Amino acid sequence: MRYDQFNLPEFLLKLHSDTTSALNSVTAYGPGFVEINKIRFDHAVAFGPHGDIARWSARNPSDISSDLLFAAARLTLAPPDPMAFLDSDESRPTIVGERPEVLLIGTGERHVMLSREVLDPLLRAGIGVECMSTAAAARTYNVLMAESRLVIAALLP
């Protein structure tokens, strides 16, 4: 479904202005593809409002691991500091990179909830994680991005 191909009556109220043209936006999605900035992708992608749209190596929800989610969010775990136990919370890992507020995971045509073991490392790092169908994740990403929120989407087609 392409957002710019709706045949809507002219009297409908537009709820937000088009100020996001310099940001990565989902412009269409459908069975087997996602379109970002009017460029069609037939493979999984990970992206945020700024920067490159990266190929994501997951092919289906069962491929998704904590490592793939950290990669999608453009984060890495910092090497452990041997003295950190003295004054840090060991339950919260130290990460390198700009921490997003939320990571949206589009699991394809159907919603698939990922296991707690996969999600827990990101949750402990203070990153919100939401699993939903790719269509729902695409719509949610566009809304959060338009609100200037720091959101990352990892979408399976």
C-alpha cells in the first residue's frame, strides 16, 4: 500500500505537515517488500530517521537474536571494565552508540512475539522494544519519526 496513492477526498484534514522529507520514511509496504524513501527493498532492513538504510540479515522471526537487534539499533556492547563492579549496576550493560528510545521490530505479515531471552539484553540496556507485524511497525515508525523521537525500525518484508 502506497501512502501517496490514496484516493482521498480533498476535505479531509491532514494531521501533520510534511516536514520529514530529509528523514527516512516508510513510503509503502506490502507482501514481500518494504519501501523507504520510495526505494523498494525485498529483504529485511534496519534504519532510523537519519543515516543509511542497512540490510538486516534476519530472514524470518526465528533468525532474530539479541546480537541482530543490537546491530539493527547500531549499538555494540562495551568491553567490560574489571573495576565496574565497584560503582555500577551490573544488570544494565554498557553500550556504545546513540541509544534509541525504542526499537520497532516488524516480524513480517503476522505478529510474532520474540522470546524474553532475545529481548532482555536490550530491555536491560534501557531500550524499549516493540514486536509487531511489519505493516504496524511501518506505520508506528512514521508516527514516532514525525514526532522527532529517536526510533529505529528493523523490518522483515
